[in-house]
Amino acid sequence: MKYVVLLIIVVGVYFFLVHKAPVAPVVKEITQQDAAPLTSGPNNPPAAASPGTNVLKRPIDRTKEVLNQVKQRNGKGEF
């Protein structure tokens, strides 16, 4: 019996907190029409792979290229 009472108390507290939750500001933020852009950088197409690379080395080269771009954008190289 005490487990049923405990369960009813937990459910009651949960519904009380959900009822008091601020829903209007959240709905306003979710449904806004003017969304901020996801990225701020240039939208350039990826450069063609250099002829000296093979299929296994291309992802590593691309990773190094992206990390260098991030270092240049951040200044001191922090991530």
C-alpha cells in the first residue's frame, strides 16, 4: 500500500511541476519564423583532391585542412 501512495505522490509532484512550467516562452522560441543561420563561415565547395593523394589518405588530408582553417579562424588555435 505504501508503494502505491509513494507512486501517487511522485506522479502528483510531476504533474504539479509540469503544470507550472513556463511553456509560452519555449513555444515562442520554437515557432519563430526568423531562424538564425547555423554557420557563419563561407559556403565554398570543397577543393578537388590533389593528384598525389590516394583514396585512403584523402580523409586525413581533409581533416588536416579543416583543422588548419579552424586554427586560422580562432587565432591562437583553440577549439
